[in-house]
Amino acid sequence: MFGVYVKPRVTIDSFELFGRLGYADTRLKPTAGGFSAKETSSGSDWSYGLGANFNISPRAHVGLDYMRYYNKDDTKIEGVTLGLGYRF
């Protein structure tokens, strides 16, 4: 998957709230039980999401976000991410 996004954000004390809006190109190769398909599926779609980060120190934060990457032809790719970040 490859995507390009804008990420507007607002910071309130130790919290950062943000959104993402962009476009993603996705290529899938289904696998199950050690077997994989010979052909790959691909598609592009607008993608978007919302999230929040909490600063636990001036350089480190924990975050939670939801993204929808693809939603076409009865195929939906979306997910929730819980992360730990460090600013250099």
C-alpha cells in the first residue's frame, strides 16, 4: 500500500487531535494456510481517518487512530492502530 495524505491537527495541552485525508494505492496477494494466490488484486481509493496522540514526555507520545484505506466493490480495508512514537 502506498498513500499520500494531508494531516490537519490541533494541540490542546498534552493532546493532539488529527485527521488524515488522502489517496491510497493498494495491491493484495491473498494467502491462507501456507498457500498464496498466483494473481494480485489492486485498486486505488480515497482514504481518511481520525486519531489522537497523548504526549507522555516532550519527545514521546502514545496514539490511537482509525483509518479507512479502501472501500470499493465489496472490499473494505480499514483498521485501528495503537502506537508509541518518539520525536527526534
